[in-house]
Amino acid sequence: MERRESPKKKHEEPGEHAPKETPIGLALEKVADICIQRWHIVLAAALLLSLLGIYADTQVQVDTDFKNYIPQDLPPLVDFRHMSDIFGGTDSIKLLVQTSDVTDPGTLEWMDEFGTYLQDSRAQVYGATSIATFVKQANGGEMPQDQTLARSLIDSLPASIRDRYLDGHDTAIIDLNVGSMVSRLGAEGTDRLIKEIDKDIAWNTPPSDVSVRETGDPVVMTTVISALTTGRSEMTLLGLVLIFIVLLIIYRDLIKALLPVLPMLVVIGWMGGVMYLAGMKYTPLTATLGALILGVGSEYAILMMERFYEELGKTGEPMESLKIATRRIGSALMASGLTTVFGFGALIASPFLITNNFGLITVLAVFFALLTTFTVFLVLMFRMEIRREIVENAKKELLKSLKLMSARGG
């Protein structure tokens, strides 16, 4: 049989299998070149906007009203608000009164007087109802001074009233009707009102053996959501430190560990400014914004940094390596970022405002992360690399000083 010869391998020209250039990669290369040439303006503008944004972020409010999280045209919600407009709101703050015996005339008198005081002195309090209110009514408008009489009057009240305002003889509640003030005041206003009532309790002191604490849905909701949102700065700072430590352990290079972290500070500042200008509010979902930016944004920066140093090892020229890295990996990073943008962008169509808000914030965060990767990050990477010798000398001096200090201490 005739043997067929295998076809000879064609001679491969140098660069024949080089990565194909894309219009996006070439455009990003031009953007990088412009940013490097005008690096003073780029860094100054990024820093200024970030600082302004970080300050503006402190002015962004927190939305604690769960009714704002659901579709506003939901029929039960529309009916509820219509009812509130006609008959007043149903929000209430409850004061939990605990003592050895609530039926003591002195305790009942304090409960009645304190409720009247709050109603007269606080415009947000429309009414105050407690077991003392019904005991006083049953006694012809006068508070009984005899404990036996007080107990008999309480026993004569309907069980529905006793069960609502009294638990045994050691626990009672004062129900403060605040109408729809919780929705109108918002998180900050409700928190201020709660603190003012605490001050009133401290000023209008109850009997020595009586303990009074605030509770109820507004108190619980404000406390829980404030706890979720007020620690966002600490969470973000912790995330930055952890990322820096992990990168320092992996690369054992101060510049490589620091580079991906710095642009994320810029993005966090920008996001705070955008939320303030757009009138957005923090919710339990968007409270994780800082950690989200760190997780998403640092990935793009690390991938770009890896490609840059790979090309730098081949060319030895920082500017040329930067252009090649941007040209060849830029389109891939853009594609990755845009898939994330459109994936989370679907949440914007949700009728639930809390989900809609989270989707919009995430889309903006990813967009800013991509923007800083191809502008601020490239400038920082280029400028820090060409000054690596200065950084290395500073690090050596620092280590030398630490050794001297430890030697003197020993």
C-alpha cells in the first residue's frame, strides 16, 4: 500500500501567533497614554473628588422605614397610607416599666404623670396610654392612693386591656402614639426622638425601684439598621488592610501590595459623592458597598498589574510595557466588567426599591472600578514603578532604623 506522507508543518513567521489587537484595546491604550502624559491632573482630580465624596458620604441618610423597600403602588400599602392620612398613623414607641409591684400607687401615678408630660412637651407624641390611664378612669378621674383599691380596679378591667398593658404585677407598658412620625422623621429623626425620651426619663425620674426602657418596632428597627450601616467605614477599612496584608504576603513587594488598594479608596469616595448628589439612601443591602467595591475592583487592578509586570520582564521599559499590557488585556477586562454590569443591571428592573437600589449602586461601583483601573491605577503603577529605587531605599532605611531601635532596646 502506498503510504501518505503527513503534510509538512508550515514555517511560522515571528509574531504570527501574537495576540490579535482589538479596537477596544487600542482605544484603552490611547487613554492610558493621555493619562500618563497628564498624570498631575489625573491624580489631583481623582484625589479631590474622592475627598469630597468621602465627606459627602457622611451626609448620606439611612432608610429605616421598611415600607420604602417594597413597591409603592402595592394596593395594601396604598390603602395603609390612605388610612394613615385620614385617621393618623399607627406607629408607637413603648416604654417597658418593670418593678417589684406595678400596682403600687406611686408607680401608677408616675406612669400617668410621665405620659401626660410627654404628650404635652413632645409634639411628636400624640397620646400616652398605660394601665394607669384606665385605673384613673375607673376611679372617676382620680389616681387611687390605696394599693388594695388599685388592684381591685385593675381586676375589674376587661381582660383585653389587662393583657395588653400589664404582665403580672411586675411589668407594664406605656404606649406612646407617635402617628406616622417614624416615616416622616426618618432614621436620624427617630433616633433623636428616642434619645430625647431617654433624657426625659432621666430628668423625670421614676421611683427608685422602677426600671424604664424604650422598646417597640421603631426602636428595634432603628437600632438594628443603624448597627448594620454605621459600621460600614470600619468594615471597608478592615477590608483594605486585609487585602494589603494578603498581597504583601503573596508578592513580598510593598509597591505591588499597595497598588491595588489605592484606587479602591478613590472609588469608595466617588461612590459616596454620587449617592449624596443623587439623593440615595443607605439600606441594609447597600451598607456592604465598601466591601463590594474592594472585592470587585481589586480583581481588575491585580489582573492589570500582573500583565504589566509580565511585559516589563520582557521589555524592561515601563511605558512600553504599560501600553502592551493595556492593549492586550484591556478588552478582556472590559468584557468581564461589562458582564458584571449587565448582570447586576437586571436588578434595576425590580419593583422592590431595596433591590433596585442595590442593583444601581453595584452597577455604578463596577463602572467606577473599571474607570479607575484604566486611568488612576495605570498612572499610579507607572509613577511608582519608575521610582521603585527611591521606595526600595526608603524601605532599607526603615529596616535599618528598626534594627537599631531593637538593638538599643535589647
